[in-house]
Amino acid sequence: MQDFTRYDQKLEFILRHAARIFAEKSYHSTTMRDISRATGVSLAGLYHYCKSKEELLFLIQDNCFGRVIDRLEMRLSDINDPVQKLRVFIDNHLAFFAANMAEMKVLSHEAESLAGDLRVRVSGKKEKYTRRARKILSEVRQTRPAGEKQIDLTVATYALFGMMNWIYNWYNPKGKLAVSELVDNVTRLYLTGFVDATQDRALDLPRTTPAENLSVWREPGENTTNV
């Protein structure tokens, strides 16, 4: 169990509010004073935790990609079936970002707002995540019958991310469609299509989804205290 210091907790509090404001106003339209007002932390206090607004954006993106990758690798560690790996990949991504919709919007809209080393560091994690998806899709493709027309892996990879990353525009985690149902629908749509979904093999794979009632800023079992 990781015991978070008060410094860590205060920084996470600031990042959570910064992500919400960036999502609402856009990164470039947000000022440090906006974040100060939203958090109740003085400007001097903000600069104690982050040197700049750009560093806030970097920490939000870096934290999200780091968490989602770590959770994925942990969940895939004992899975061999390629289709089940893909379902876990989709499940992990959708469940994580359904609990962190503001962060998802920031990652989607502000991908080009970082510069220099900060951008390189985030891009490295993003590329690692993309390569993992591509590898899983390659394994799934190898399970298909020989001679079957194959879809280009680059198209398949980015089409998958396109489906998943758009949910912040329409999905309501508190609405009638549970995250587990969202995962089922996206997995079936991706693997079997819409028209011919009933003609492919069943995709009722065992669910291994951890409870996802926490935000990116806390992992299950970690110490939580009020900021």
C-alpha cells in the first residue's frame, strides 16, 4: 500500500481541478489565477507545487498514461488468449477514462499543447501504449482463418482509439448504460461489426474488471485523507 504524503495529496487536488478547468475552458484560455480560484490555493502556493501551467498539463497527461499502462500490464500478466487480451485492453481504457472524463478530454484536445522535453516524455508513454494495442491486434489477427481479408493494423489501431476516446462527448457514467455494458458494446462492435454482429462467435468472455469507482488520483487500497 502506498502512503501518500500531504504534499502528494495537495498536488493531486490541484491537478484534478486543473484538469476540470482545462476541459471546460481549454488549456490556452485558462490562467493560473483561474486554477487558484478553483482550488483555493494561492498563486504562490500553486507555484510551490508546479513551476508553470505547462507543467500542470504535463503532470495530468503523464499521470494518466502512466496509470492506465500500469493497470493494463497488471491485468494482462496472466492472460494468453488474444481476444480476451483485447477485451481487457478495451475494458481497462474505458473504465479508467469513464472515471476521469475531464482528463480524457484534456488528453484528446491538448495533445499538441506541450513542447520540448515535456512533450517528448508524454509522447513516449503514448507511443508505448499505442504499440501495446497494435501488438494485441496483431495477435488477434493471427487467430483469424487463413486467406481471410485482413484489415491494415494501423487503421485497426487508430480506429479502436477513435471509438474509445470519443466517449467523453456522449457517455454519461451515471446514465442507464453501465461501464460494463459500454465495454461489451464497443468490443462486439469492434470485433464483429454492427450488421453482422450475430454471425460471429460469442464474445461473452469472463470479466476481470476491478471496481472503478475511484478517479485517476487514487488506486484501490491507497490511503485517502481530506486535503
